[in-house]
Amino acid sequence: MSNLLEIRNLTVRFGGICAVDHVSLDVEKGKIVTLIGANGAGKSTTLRAVSGIVKPTEGEILFDGENILGLSPDKIVARGVTMVPEGRRVFPNLTVLENLKIGAYLRKDNLTDDMEYVYSLFPRLKERSWQLAGTLSGGEQQMLAVGRALMAKPKLIMMDEPSLGLAPLVVRNIFEIIRTINDAGITVLLNEQNANMALKAADFGYVLETGRITLSGTGAALYADEGVKEAYLGKRKE
Amino acid sequence: MKETFWEKNKRAICNLALVLVLLAAVIAIDLLAPTTSMWFSVLRKVFTFALAAVSMNLLNGFTGLFSLGQAGFMLLGAYTYAIFTIPVELRASVFRNYGASLIQFQMPIVPALLCAGIVAAVFAFLIGLPVLRLKSDYLAIATLGFAEIVRGLVQLQNFGPLTNGPDPINKFTAPEHIWIYALIAGTCILLIILIVNSTYGRAFKAIRDDEIAAEAMGINLASHKQLSFITSSFFCGIAGAMLAMCNSSVSSVSFTTSMTYQILLVVVIGGIGSISGSMIAAFIYYASSEWWLKFLDLETYTAAGARVPLLGPGFRMVVFSVLIMIVVLFFRTGIMGTREISVYDFFAKLFSKKGGAAK
């Protein structure tokens, strides 16, 4: 029972608007933890604060027991936290191979093994390694974004809406990959609007509403919760 | 083992062969052409602005930073080179309005060129600190302003003993042979190519494509932008020094904003993000504007003695502008786009086509 990531009282303000309001959450080592919630609930902002792209106004972010709040994004990546950004954000004018190499930018060691690992997860990427990333399909771009994040050899991988804008079949594929990655020992923090898939996959879940955590529990418990069912799973109360 | 080496480097080797052929051609022109030939003045300018364009491309095309400070950095390079290479005995006559020159030694060409680059790079570092926080158009305006400030400052009487104030600097070492220009530009462009293909170059391209994703991948935006800006300015300074050699006189009034626009035009015509494109465009641009289209400026009479309509001073630029519009309309991404020239691929395609026809 050790926590890889602990967020304490995280508050992020944009001007007068409070996007994240005293959020505290734990991510246990080796688990899949999901944040679910509607648009604008503060899920993405929380992840961006952890990765250092957004500067929080208040709070504490402990990674492996050390405070990483206030570090620059590259220092945070170097400690083993990577993000798969929302909307994939692959580098369109670089080849698939170059995209993967950028993922390993801060590493100085040999990449061959990790390259093989990523290609074994996503054989499609190997076929297209010389293609420009901008010419890939949405699903392939998401695979590339995940592969790129894996190239940094992270301890914690944060995924921001990996199912956004993808066909149901591709979404299922992505979730299978998430489990495979997790089985390999990488902790996953997942942001999802697709609560159905996310809660089924996750060990633990948090529900975020307008910047506050309103509910938390194991994936199965949240999945069975009446309130969550009604609000996020689209099932009516009997 | 030998085969894999060839397989790995065949494109680089073929391109190197092309470069050597071109260098041989330049030396041949240098030795054989009459000294009055247009080749001399045109090729000197082509090499100078090819380097300037490639260095601008490193910043604008590969890192996505839209900077318009080129004229300013070239000015710094040109002045540094000129000031350091005036022979000591001639200094008094050059700086006659200011008593004596502040600097009383003469440098050989290569160290002076390096100094030109370093001075430009130091200024780039200093102004990069505040200016690189800006994005796109704002960065362009700020760097444009920098270039104008530099141009204004060197003209100040107070800097007279160093910069000769508003008076031009001349009598410095200016090599005549075009192969020297080719060598300087070639070496610098080769270094830029190596940078672009290194991991740093890949990081620059990542920043250009998507800043936020690049940051999330652990690329430090501020330091990489700064690095690209400094490197680009270093080579821009050397291009400025080459321009000083071409003109064998340096005067701050010639480093105007329109010079930056000329370089930008070369970059756009060649293809933003293509080094070989910039070089080809530099040749086409300066050869046609200084040479091939010069006849349009002359008043020409037909055999019957009638004046050919429209031809006359200034008409060259009209035709030239139309040509540029055509290029921009029909080659949206420039002549080369983001591709690079590859002699190997060219011949491979050529022979495979022939082979197909034979079957």
C-alpha cells in the first residue's frame, strides 16, 4: 500500500475562475486510477498541474514521496511522469519514428529495447514508422501518443481522454493496451468521459464535479453506484 | 559490412558528390571566367544570402519562431568582421573623423569570421531572454524593432572610434575568389544540416509542430528556443561578414528591413523547412534580380529604331514581382516544400523509369 502519487489540496485558478478546488487524491503504485467527470470538471487541469504545464495556486503534489510542485515540466518528465495529452497531439510533420524518439528525448541510454516493446504493443506503428504522423488515422495517432509517452520509460503515465473522438472498436483496443501497460508495472492515471469503459478498467476511481471531488471508491463500487449510474453511465434510476 | 555502410549513407554520399561537383564548377568559373564576368558579383551574393536564408530557415522553418531580426544580426557580423580586419596602417585613414580606431590590431579572416558570429550570438542571447517569451507576430515585431535599434545605435557619433559612426568602413580584407565564399557558406550550411539532423534538431521540429506536446515530452521550451535563436544568429552574423566582404564596404544604412524581407522571400520561395530549397532559391533570386532580368531595366530599341514599350529603369522589379507571385500561387509550399534534394533518389527514379520502359 504505497502511493506513487499523492495530491493534497490542489487548487488551480485561471483568473477569477477556480478550475480545481482543493482536490486531494492518491494513486497507488501499480494500479489504474481514473478521474471521471463532465466537461469542465477540472480533470485535464489536474493532470496538467501534475505534469507542470499549469502552475497551481495552492496545494502539494508528491511523487514517490517528493514534492514535484513548482518543478518545470522537463524535470517532472525526468522523474518518471509522462502525459498522453488530450486530443493526441502527435507531431504531424515528424515521422512516426521521430515522434517516438522525441518521447525518449531526456534519455541518454539505448532505445532499441523500448522501441521493440512499443512496436510489439502497436505493430501498426512499425509498419508506418517512416510515415508522417499527421497522415495517420485518429486511432493510430492515439497509439503513437501512447507509444511516445512509453518511450520515456515512465513510472506513472497520465492519459487525458484517450478515447476522445475514436470509434468504439478502437476505444476497446486502447483500453486493452492500457491494461497491458499496467500489467507491465506502469501506474496509470486515466482521465475519461467514457465512464463506462474507464470504471470497468480502473482499480480505483474519483468523480470530479466543478473542480471538487464528490465521490470516490473502487472501480466496481462506483460502477454500481446509483448516482454515478444516472449522471455518467446514462442509466435511469428504476 | 561495406555494403551496409553504402546502404546507410548512400544519400549523403551522393549529395556530397553533387556538392564537390558544384565546388569544382565554382573553382572553374573562378579561374576561367573573365574578371568582368557577372558570375563573380552574383555568385558572391548568392553564397552570402544562401547562408543567411538557411540560418533564417533554422529558426523560422525548423523551430517555428517567426523572427525578423536577420538584418540586425548581419549588421553586427558585418561590422565586427570589418572592424577586426582593417590593416593597422590603414586604420587612421578609415577612422579619420574620429581621431583613431579603438582597436589597433588586425585579425586573419577565419578568426574574424568567428568573432562576427560570436558577437551576433551574444546579442541574440541577450535579446532572446525577454523576446523569446513572445509568440508568432509579436516575436516578429520585437525582433524587427531590435534590428532597427542596432542600425540606429551603430550610427551614433559616440561610438565613432569603434564603428566609424555614420561613415562607411572600408579598406578591410575582402577576398576576391568566389571559392572562398563557397567554402565559408558551405561549411556553415553543413554545420546547420548536422544540427537539424541531430536530437536537438528533432526537438526544434517538435516545438514547431506542437509546443504543448513538446513541453509534455520533457523538452525545455525556453532553453531550446534560446539555443535555436543563438545558433541561427551566429550563422547570420557570419553571413553578414560575408556581405561585408562582397561589398568591400560596410555601412549601416544598407542593413534595412527590406534586406530581412529579401531573405524571408528566399526562404519562402525555397520552402519553409527545406535547406536545399533555401540554397536553390538564393541562387534563382539573386541571379535573376541582379543579372538575368537586368536587361529589362535598359531602354531598348528595335532594329527600326523604335523604343520597346515598358522596358526602362525599374521595370525589372515589376517582372520580378510577377514571377514571385506565380511561384507563390503555384508552389504553395515553395519550390522544395519541406523536402530535401537527394541525388540518389533522383537517379534511382530516373533509372527505374527507364527500366520499366525497357520491359
